[in-house]
Amino acid sequence: MSHKIAIYPGTFDPITLGHLSVIKRAKKIFDKVIVGVADSGIKKPMFDLDTRVLMARSSLEKIGDVKVLPFYSLLVNFCQEQKVNTIIRGLRAVSDFEYELQIGYANTSMDKNIDTIYLMPSLEHAFISSTVVRDIVRHKGDASHLVPREILKFLEN
């Protein structure tokens, strides 16, 4: 029996309730979801890669068949290494769609076996982004309603 597996990539800087919503939706479709935490030095993340992986793992340990792995390469190469040909991407708003569509086409242009599925977070989490969380945290605001409680200790530091 073959298992349906998908990769949900991102920087997860930090992981949010919106990300968890997309992962839970993906788990309804796929037997296993690999959360690929991108090295993404270009974005200059607030948290280093090891911390972002640790935050994701601690947030997702209660959800079965979700594996968190760091990756340092092109997403297509990571998919090939993991022998997975389906990518999950989250869409919060129409403004996300154009960018995500370009990335999806670019990935397929590099590997014709790659498909991208777009999932929306639940309506209550649709406005949440890691950027919003980082801005709130930088200004000493309370972001506890936007992130899994398991990562609050990381945000306090």
C-alpha cells in the first residue's frame, strides 16, 4: 500500500496557528505531511534554523504522521530527496495567489512530477502571518493568540 505524502515548506519564523491550520487540513488529504523548514538566509529570519525546527516540532508533536525536517536546497531538490512530489502551500488572501502561482510554476518547470496544492487556513486564522507575529514580538506586544502555546517560551526570549 502506498502512502500519500506531501511537503509543506516554509521558513516558519515562527510557526503560527495559521500554519497549524493548513497542516491539519493537509492531514485530512495526506497520510503523512513533511514540514520542511527552509534555511532561507535571504529572508534574514528572527530565529535560527535549529530554533525554527525545534519550535515546529514542539508545536506539532501531538499531530500524528507529521515530520519536521530542515532543508538547505531548492524546494524541488528537497522533494526529490524525500521522494515526494506534492507540495502544500497556504493561501491567506488573493494577494498571496500571484506569488504562490509563480513559485508553483517554477517548481514544476524544474521537475514535471511536482504538483502544488493550495490550502487556505481556517477563517479565524487567515490574517495571521509570521511577519505580523514578529512585528508584535519586536514591539513587546502579546502574540499569544496567534501562535501555538508551545512556542511562547521562544518568543519571550
